[in-house]
Amino acid sequence: MATFDNQTVDQVWNKGQVVANNDLKVWRKDAYGAWMKRTDYGNRNSQYGWEIDHIKPASFGGPDSLSNLRPLQWENNAKKQNGHITSPITSSGVNNTSSQARP
């Protein structure tokens, strides 16, 4: 996983989806609707942990530029293969859940 400076982490966090009635400095959702908590950046022990994802993977020549970076809940980032996620983590109420767990 690439290492990013604090300014880049903040800029990528700001690209997360703002959810009404939630503190935007603390809570956001990723592109798949999974909750992320700002202070849980890099924390894979938290359901709200998140990481910086390369939209176009670095392995396919994707740059580290802000336009190619986005915040993803860590499990979504870990599941990403060849630029795609087959069973994303989403949210159900205040918890994150696997989309496969839904009926």
C-alpha cells in the first residue's frame, strides 16, 4: 500500500460522500455506500476503517494524482481486483455489511 502525506489523506477524505445529519469531519461514505470514519484511516480492525484507492490501479499505470485517488472502506479496497469489486461492502443503518449477506 502506498504511503500518503497528511495533506493528501485530507484531500482524499474530502472526496468521500457527505451524508446528511452526520458530522462531515467524522463520517463519510465510500463509492459503494460503506461508512468510513475519518480517524480510522488505515485501520483494518474497524468496520469503519478506510484506505486510499487508486481508481485506475497503479499496476495498470494509474498515477498517485488526486484525480485518480478516492477513499474506500478498507474491505472494499482489499477486494478490488483489476479495478473491479464483485461483492462490495455497503451499509445497513449504522453498520457496514457485505452485499452478499442481503437476501
